[in-house]
Amino acid sequence: MQAATAPPGQGFGKRLVFHESMETVEVDFSGMTFTTAAEVDAVYDEIDRRATATGRRWYFLVIYTDCVITPEAWPEFANRGKKANIDYGLGSVRVGASAATRTAIREDASRAMFRANLFETRDQALFALAEMRKRRAFAGTETADAYLRVEDVHLSFGGVKALANVGFTINRGEISSIIGPNGAGKSSMLNVISGCYRANRGKIVFEGKDRTHLRADEVARLGFARTFQNIALFKGMSTLDNIMTGRSYMMKGNFLTDALYLGPARREEIRHRERVEQVIDFLEIQAIRKTPVGKLPYGLQKRVELARALAMEPQVLLLDELMAGLNASEIDQTIALVRDINRLGVSLIIVEHVMTGSPPRDAGVVRASARESSGALAGATREQSMVPRRAASPRHWPEHHAARPARRPLAAAATARRSTPQRAHECAPSPRRLSRAAQPRYRPSLPARER
């Protein structure tokens, strides 16, 4: 039996078998003993060399029968295996591990949130690989027509890797969640998509065209809008003026016409004010339209930031922890709003720690490693990658498989939300809502400015 202490490239290469038809590399550790990090490196250097030479990714079938890995060698063995999965892997299954090795793998899997995929027999492992390939083939049919596709994105700040080999797809009309622990790179991923950060490597494809190197303002013109983890509003300006800033990139006036506020500038502002008033009505914030944002409670500031994003008339809306810091009632209201926004035909990508705010499990599926997302966060296995979570969107309603519903006007969506309560306790209108009904609404036909 080949000793694990053999120099790199000598002997262990015979234990690597590439099965082209199954897209699988069989790695045979059976009968080997690893006692030092150097022995582990000798073996994994050969695996890296052979896998790199193929120029492609593989499934790994790892045989552990009678393999002994000492506690001193295990940290290096786990780290090198993790790196191999990130660099070359499509998924891994493991066969014949001893009780001690199974325990160590399960502990790592629990801590790092990846699938252990441990099997007793080779046949069981091969069946699991076949299922992985089926799911990947199904994913490939969607990827080709994906609305937004992220491919092999890397981002680092000096020596700190924020994103490494991240990839996923978003389809039109879906609600998807990017989930992960604090510091995993979720907000960094939104910053890359929105053009705030420039990825070191990788590609962002939107509607079939490469949009990787566009500036943030160019990305906004494509139909992307976002909210921020830390509220980014003008505290001294009113709610209305803050929402109007979302229309600024659509305005065609120049300094002179805007300063004189005559002719085209006057008509343009009236037109954009009409749209902003629709957004205000949709989000039910009429009562605070003239209030300086700095005087509003945190939950309403979050609502104003969402209104500014909606004023941009986005096709894709990026929400970064929209429900952080909200109470239970505000969370329920925000969930209802998110669903209504999606019914307008807007695709949403949500970063959220409030799991009641993520799409419900019974409404869709979670794209985990079995879904074969093409990347992972820096320092994580492929199974630990950021997972877009698919929700109950128009695309997944059975009655809409043939045709997707048309976009509804904001006013119609707001009316539908009021007439169809999300919770039983919302059936009766609150005194605050009744008081709003008696308030006169702003009519933008008169161009009077509020300062």
C-alpha cells in the first residue's frame, strides 16, 4: 500500500482516477495514514497539479476506507480539502470513513454549514453524484436564460478577501435572498452588482449582456436600485425631497432652466412629482411627506429609503437588511410591501438577518450546494456559498407558467394590499389610517415648491 509520506508526484497519481463520463474524480485515500501536515501537502499538491491540468471542474468521490488521519494532521487535511473544493469542485461525496473521521467531518460541516455527504457504500455515493448531476443539468437550462447572472466574482481589500469565486443566477420576477453569517460578504456582493465596488475578477451579466465594468450611475440607468444597510438619506431634507432625489438621473434640465424654474424645468418637475406622489401613496407615508427625515423614527426612515429606490422605477431592487432594527409590526408591514413590489414585476435580491423577512420555506426552494451555485465565499467550502433563496414569485405560480402577469400601477397595488390583509389583525383599519383618509392630498398640478 502506498505510504502517505511519498514525495509529491510519486505514487499517489495512480490513486487519482478521472471518470470523464461522470465528470468525477475518484480520490483513493484507502489504507493511507497521515500524521503530519507535510504528508497532507504532498498528496494535495499532486491533486492540485492534476486537477489544474484539466482546466475544468469535477465532482469528487473520496474513498476513506481504512484511512487514518491523526489530530495533528487533520487541520491541514481539512483546509486543503476545502481549498480543492473551492478551486476545482462541483460537489463531494465521501465513502468508508472511520467513526473518528466521520465525527471530524460532521463537526466541520456543522460549524462551516456545508453538507458532509457521508455514505457507507460506493453505490450509495454514485447514486448521490447522479442526483447532483441531474440538478446541475436542470440549473444549466435556467442559467442560459437567466435575467441576472453572477460568474466567478472575486473581491479583495488589500490582503482581505471579501468574495472568492462567487456565482449565482437570478430569474426575472423572482425574490431571492443572499444569506450568510456576519462578515461573509453579502453587502459586498450587492455593492459589486450595483457598481459601487469593482470586482477584481469575474463577470456580471444582465439581460444577456456583460455589465461588469459599468459605473454606479450607468448601472442605475439599466434599472437597478438599492437600499443600504446603514440609512443613507439627507437628514435635513423632507421626505418628499429625499424621494425626489431618486428621480434626479431621469431629469433632463440644465443649471439655467432649473434656476429660473420656467418652461421645460417647471413641467418636468411636475411630471416627476406625480410619480413620487404615487410612490408615497403606495407606501402609505402621506402623513410624513413634509417632515424632515432626521426627525423621523428609524422604521419610517427605512420606509423613506425604500420609497427613494422605488422612485427610480427599478427592474431589479437590491434590499440590504431592510428589516434590521424594526419591531414586529413594522416587519409584517414591510413583508407585505415587498410582496406587493414583487407583484409589480420587480425582481428583488434581499440581504436579511430577520429570517421572518426572508421568503417563506413553503413558498419556494433554497438554492443550496446541490443547486450547484458556481462559487463560494472566501475561506468557505462550495457547500457554504452564498445561497440565493427563491420565493413565491409570479414565475413560480402554477397558473402563470404560460404567461407572466403584467406590471400593475402602484396605486392599484396599494389598493389591493389594503383590501387583502396579510394578517387577521389587519382587517380593522387603525385610528392612524383612518385619520390619514381625512387629510387632503397634494395635487402636483400646481408647481409650488416646498422649502
